[in-house]
Amino acid sequence: MLSDLKRIIDQISRDKGIDRELLVEALEEAVISAARKSFGSRRDLEARYNDELGEVELFQFRTVVDKVKDEQTEISLEEAKMFDPEVQLHDDIGTKMENVSDLGRIAAQSAKQVIIQKMKDAERDVVYDLYKDRKGEVINGIVQRFERGNIIVNLGRTDAILPVNEQMPRRSYRQGDRIRAYLLDVRQTSKEPQLVLSRTCNEFLEKLFSLEVPEIAESIVKIMGVTREPGSRAKIAVTSTETDVDPVGACVGMKGSRVQNVVQELQGEKIDIVPWSPDPARFVSNALAPAQISLVVVDEENKTLLVVAPDDQLSLAIGRQGQNVRLASQLLSWKIDVKSEAKYAKLMEEGYQSLLELEEVGEKLADVLYDGGFASVQELAAASLEELTSLGEIDEELAAKIIEAAKTRAAEAPKNDGQEEKQAAESEDEVS
């Protein structure tokens, strides 16, 4: 097993890119481990690789004594003088043991396992050093195999893992397919692949645009935000540091060539390129395109936006299953509430607002009541149980609660009005 070591060490060092000294050190440790199993664990052993001979020499160190009680740690003065005539009692003397090749089968197997483990550790360190500074790059590889839904990708020097949660939905691969992904993480671990890839993270889309658009690479066009629903739709906000460069046009490219290259890489994912603006009202209008926006009400303190769209543009602004407004909200990091012009007009009416002030009535129920002919809390207070239950979405118990709350609120209204009039009169007296 240990014959022709020089050639084997040189070949492994060359093929695996592992430092030759590390392999020699691993080999020496392996031989000591094997020797202890074969000759006894209490021996003080030292292994030295002889490069000229291409073999490992094994030495044991023992204390010189008059009478040997433990042959693993002691040697008689008579035997010691055979190795060194000038040796004295209580000296430590090192002697060369039998050739390592004479180690037993179990010892040789142990040596082999230690060498393999050391090689793996050294190779892991090489991979980590090679890729630790490449984190955040787009990497090309070949699909090697599949493990519990994860894809193992061959990168040449090593393998990487594309976890199932980092894969594009509705996209299948076969062994041997070429694949492109974002290097998400580089781990210093021995139990699992060290390199973790992703095709679903926002950074992958951002990096693809950086590779396709020279103006981004040159920092003329800046990406201000990215959000995705992988495989379906994405929004990317861009701005330009030079007034004569159109950031959207630069990303789209001649006849859409640049953005189409990105779309093709992402298997048809729809990409909206949005002009960024420091003004949240303008930014949200851009982000909700192609829908037209009539009005934006900004609440800076709560970071919320009330967006009003024409009635025929409402569904376009919201998007299928709320996707358009959801992505826009993620892009801005603001909460967005989209209303139609008709709904907003209704919200502005004092009577409709009085309905919303009732604890039992939310916006949906206020719409039912308003559309059913109850345009204010006063009209609701005069309603009967039958009138409310006939609207279809209100049972008798809820109807009773709503009517009672409306009566209470309607009874309070004149008092409030009277108080306000009294306060106004007092203010006029003070002025005069």
C-alpha cells in the first residue's frame, strides 16, 4: 500500500491542487495512527517521510532502564547500547521500527482512511480559498446528479448544490444540461457541498442585468431595487447618473435585445423595468405601470400610499391575484392601497365615513350598506332588521348590533354639533 509513495504524492498534489507538504504530513500521521493500532497505543512514535527513498520511516522513543517493565515505553541499557554505545540510564533513545510496509492489514486500512480524510480536508480548504472571493458571481456548470430534489452541479474543480427552494418553478433539468446560477454562499464544511447556488434570489436578476448592460457595469445606470416572484414576474428600478442616458432604454437595449437575453435565461419571467424616483408618488406611479394612476395620497409617517386609479384601470393596477401591486409594494418598501376613482369618491363622502366609524362595520360591509341605500349613520339608525338582512350578507344578530351602534352614534351627533357651535360662538365673543 505504501510503495512508490513519491509518485503517488506527486500525482495527487498535481491532480487535486493540494499542497505537497499537507499530503506528506497526512501520510506521516496516518502511519503513526496505524502503528499505534498494530504495536500499542502508549508508544511514543514519530514518522518521517524519506523523499529520496520514497518511504515512511517509523521511529519509537523509549526510556533507558535497568529492568524493563513496559516494553512499549522502556528499553534495557544493554539493548540501548546496541544502538548508541554512549547511552546512559534514564536517557530517551529513538530507534527505527520495522518497515511500515510490514504493518498488518488492519493497520494499513487505518492508514488509508486517515490519508483519505486528510485529502478531503485539504481539498475542502482549497475549494474554500478558491471560491470565497467569488461569492456573488454568476457561475456556469453542468447538471451532475439529483439528490432529494436538490441539483448537484459540476463546476469543474468541485461540485455545488442548487437546493430545491432556490430552483425556478416549473423548470426541469436532465443530467448533462448546462446551468447558470448565482453563487449564494461558500461554506467551510465537510458534511455537505460547500458551494450553494440560487436561481431565484433577487441578486441573480440584478447580476444578469449587470452582465448584459455595459452602462450598469460602468455605474452610469444604477439598480435601485429588485423584487421577483421567480418564474412569473419581476420589477427592477433603475436610474441614471448622466442626464443624457435613459436608464430604461439602456436596460431594454436595441429592439429589446438586452432584456430579452435576461428573460430567456429566466425561462420567460416577465420583467418590468421601472424608472426610479425619490418622490414616492411618482415612483409608485412608475412601478404600477402599465396601469394609469389618477391620484396618490402619501402618508410619510406610516409609509403608506393610497393610490387612486380610473375604474377601468383598477384590475390592471392590482394585477392578477394582486401580483402587480404586491411587487410594487416590495420594490418601494411601502404599503400600497389601490382604490378605484368611484371608491375614492365614496370614501370622501361624509355619510360613508360615518358608516366606517361604527366598530361593527368594515370597508367591505360599508360598501354593502352604502350600495343598499344606507348612505349615512342616521339612515342606518332608522333601518329595520328586515331591511338589513335583506342585503344578503348580514344576519339578524349582526343587523341588531349595527342598528344599535348607529342609534348611539346618531344620538351623539347633535350633542357634538351643539358643542362645536357653542365653542365657535365663544371664539367669536373673544375676538370681538
